[in-house]
Amino acid sequence: MANGLYKNIIQRLPAALLLVGCIFVILYLQNIFLILTILIAVGFLLIKEWFLLSQSKIDLKQIIFFVTLALFSIFFTKDFINLFLVFIAGFWVIYSFYLISNKSSSLVSFDNNYLGGLLVLGFLYGFIYLLIFSEFYNVNKFFVLFIILFNTVLADVGAYLVGSSVGKTPLFPKISPNKTIEGLLGGVGFVLIFLSIIYFSDLISIDLVLVSLISLPFAFIGDYFESQLKRDKSIKDSGSLIPGHGGVWDRLDSHIAVVPIFILLNNLMA
């Protein structure tokens, strides 16, 4: 097991280090235009990957629907995006109850193009709201962006390392038998250590700590969500763009759930 874990880490490491390095450079530059440009490119890749796995063809109704949503976000900006985040957060909350109750829905499928588009928009709108409309007392918004990304990565890394080493109890075996309760606790533990360090270093407020902790479970929910989608299609990865990691959805599934939840909770606590 240890040998397999080591090989897997070595396989994943180059792409992971490259991605982390790019994120640090982008956040260091603190250029909103650059970040928004990259977000749009990432959104395009997410949509492209979803449609490649979908058996539902793109039709005129879908195009009109999403163009309308985009126009609403341009004309009504802050209020519309805030309302949209409420809607997306509602989906993730409802899905979490389905997950816990061990129920399934035909709506949760790569064949549901509306679902894919809405979730990608929720992910993008969350970042847009953070970068353009959010204000944080004595905290740089780019540092908040780093916290959101880093918390989710830490949860994923902690869950993988602990789950691969000592994990024995599957949490939702029908969806993903390799993901365990021990891994979940490991991921939470990693994030708790990080948040404790930056909080006691006076880098963030207690409000941001609470928002981070409340939104953290959705990192695992987003991961299980994509696992369910892939199991339905009998595939291992959503794509092959990122060596050792699979596709863009494989890398961002947790972020896609966490970002809108985090931003909405922060808005409610502001």
C-alpha cells in the first residue's frame, strides 16, 4: 500500500506543483483582469469537458437560457449574482441531503446540460462577486481568495493521505468505496491546523474562520458529486488534461461546491 501511495504522489506531484506555482503568481500580482480572464478560460474548459461526456446535444433552448443568465448578470450585476448564489447554494444543500439519505436523482448526471452550466456559472459568479463586490475588514480580498483555494486543496490532500494510509471505513461506498471516514477526518484536521495558524497570527477574523469551517463540508460533497457523475458513466476521470489528476472537473469538483457557499455565507455574515 505504501509503495502504491508513493507512486501515486510522484505521478501527481509535477502537475500539482505547477498549478500551485501558477496560483501563487496570479494571487501575488493581484490583477483582477488577469484573474477574471483565467476564470473565463477555466469556465470554458469545465463546460467543454461536461459536454464531451454528455449524451444530450446542445440545443437552441439551452443557448438562449444561458445567454439570458449572462445578460442578467451584466445588467443587474451584484443583486442578480447574489440571488444566483443563493440558488446554487440551495442546490448543494439539497444534494447533501440526498447524499446522506443514500438517495439518487436522474437530474444528477453529465447528461443534464442545464445542471452543468448552472454549477459552472455559480462557481464563476462566486469568484466574480468576491473580486468585484466583496469587502473584508483588514483582510486583503486576494488573501481571502487564497484561503478558499488553499482550504479546499488541504482538505483534498489530507483526505487522500490519511484515507490512503489508514482509511478503512467507507463513507458512501455505493458512490466511492475508496473514500473513507478516516480520510474525511484527516482532511478536516489539515484545514483546522491551517486556520488555527493564520487566526492566531491575526491574519484573519473569527468570521472568516467560521465561514471557512461551515463551507468546508461542501468540499467533500462536491467531490462525491463528481464521483457519482463518473460512476454513472463508468469512467475513472472526467478528462486527461492534467497529468496525474485527470480532467478539470476532477481537479475543481470541490472548489465548484465550496466557492458559492463560502461567498454566500460571507455575505450573510457581513
